[in-house]
Amino acid sequence: MDIIGFLKTQFICHLLICYIFIVSGLIINFIQLLTLILWPINKQLFRRINCRLAYCISSQMVMLLEWWSGTDCTLYTDPESYHKYGKENAIVILNHNFEIDFLCGWNFCERFGVLGSSKVLAKKELSYMPIIGWMWYFLEIVFCKRKWEEDRKTVMQKLLNLRDYPENFWFLIHCEGTRFTEQKHQISMRVAEAKGLPKLKYHLLPRTKGFAVTVQCLRNVVSAVYDSTLNFRNNENPTLLGVLNGKKYHADLYVRQVTHILIPFWHTGIRIPLEEVPEDEQECSSWLHKLYQEKDAFQEEYYRTGTYPAVPVVPPRRPWTLLNWLFWALLLLYPLFKLLINMINSGSSLTLASFAFVIVMASVGVRWMIGVTEINKGSTYGNNENKQKQK
């Protein structure tokens, strides 16, 4: 192992990275709080500023994947669609199989310049999480409680609020609602059998109501739907801890631009504008189930051949994620080291004990943040065998 690779595995480096992320994130959250005074005066200026502030946070996570880990991300897509990415609003459907699939989705957004304005449909609990959850609040992220009777009105209102958003944005959505595990898959397929739906091998049944409402509310705002399927080569099992340790992964992302949404699949050669698509919820549900059957077939093909049926391309890596991180590192590490030297020079046992306590608490915080992304500690949503109804 070379010296750079060795340093990447050292806990002190992890602590410094997390210190920069946490302190800069809290500073940015505070600045975002101050921008609230702009909302009644100039809502669009508020939104543009918060897109840039959010980028300062989320790009640090992408920096870990792109520059620290050096993970390769290959995009498989139609060359005719490629030039449109980042230049139009889109709904992006993602599979939910890996601990860092959210990070790869952000990387995709970053490569095409929409990371700061990207949106998600997220569970309400995340809105209380410092830094990322608070950042999302100011980005007008759509949060839900996963109780559709309570969520429908709130979700629709938040989606309708995005219709005049001043920046191009991608709305990232995991239609399965939770990460794939064997236990959840068995339960999901029992639901499929009970409802007479085709079974899936590599995905959970999609939860169609949130997707249908998203399409309905963003009609005439969103130009297309991107169906995205993520895999990793050589049976890699990527984790956020692995990325933090500098481990390099090899991600393959297959993206189809779906502009014919909600019409019969035998008309796939015809481009139909989204605003002309029928809004019937039942048709939307049938379409989404059909889409996931196709995603399953693509997954099967990838496991068999190690590739996707499209042209591979590696979008250029932009320098802004690294430059943003270096800015915050230079800004925050100097006062940290100066404080540390002063504490050591003081010789006070109480001071040194306090510093040691802070280090321990920081390490616990690091572990907690990593644990949020771990599959075995993820949502129990769908695990309860008595909860057979898919929403």
C-alpha cells in the first residue's frame, strides 16, 4: 500500500474529514436560516442562494466518492439523450440496492450541474437530521410520513410549489420505498402474488401512488423521466465506510430517457410530450409495474454479461467539489490546530481531558453518520409481515 492509500485508512484523517463536514455544514445551515428573511421579499433569490449553499454541503460527500475514493462512474445511455442531461427538469427513478446508491445519484447530478438544486422524496425523519436534513428543508425537499392518507395533501402541495422553481432540477425517487434486502424481497413478492402482479427477482414492488402524484404535479414542468439502474462491477459491495477508507469502486449506471411515459409500451418509438400523457392513476401504476419488469430484465442481463445495452461514456469530472472542500479545509483546520497547540501548551489536565472527550464524541458521531447508510440498519419499512398492503 502506498503512503497516500495508507493515510486514507487512518482514523485521524476520517475525523478531520468529518470535522470539516460537520462544522462547515452547521455554518451553512445557520446561513440558510438567515436567508429566510428573503422569502417574503424575493422567493426566487432565496431559492438560488440556497441551491449554492446546499451545493457546499452535498458536494463534500461527492468529493469523497470522486476524489478521495477515486470511484469510477460509467454512464450507459443513448447518445441522443446525453446532451439533454442537466439542461431540463427530470424525474429520475433509481433502484435502491446499495449503501451508497444515494451518493452515486448525487455524483450523476454533479456531473451534469444540478447537484445543488436536486430534489428527493424523503421520509419525514430525515428532516430532523442536522446538516443534510436541515439543508433539505431549505431546498424545499418533499418529506413524507409514509402514511399515504396523511401524506397525499402535503406531498401534492410541496410538489406544486416546485412548478416555478428558477433552477433546472432533477427529482430523485426510489419507488421501492426502502432498500432491497432478501427479507423485504420475500415479503414484497408475497404481496405481488396476492395482487396477481408479476414477480421481480432483483427489485421490490414499486410503490406507485407517490410516483403518480409526482408526475401529475410536475406535468408541464418536467420534460422527461430518466429510468436509472445502478450496479457495481465484480460483485463489489460498496459502503460509505469503504469510501471513507479510500476504497475504489466501479459503478455502472444505465439511464434511459423515458418521454413516452404512461402510454402503451408498443409505442416506445414515438416521442410524446409529457403534458399530453394521460393522468389516470391506475394507468400510471400499471406503467410503473411494467417499468420495473424491464428493470429486472436489465439487471438479469447485467449479471450475465457485465454490461448494459447502451453506449458507455464517462462524464467529465468537474473540479468544483474538490475546490469547495479545500476552501472549507483551509478555513477550518487552521483554528483547530491552533486551538490544539494552545491546549497542549497549557498543560491543564482538565483541558486535555475535555479534548479527549470531544474526540471520543466525534468518533461516535462519525460512526453514527456512517450507520445511517448501512443496509442492515436501514428502514424497517416493509419488514412487518402483518403490513402486507403496498401503497
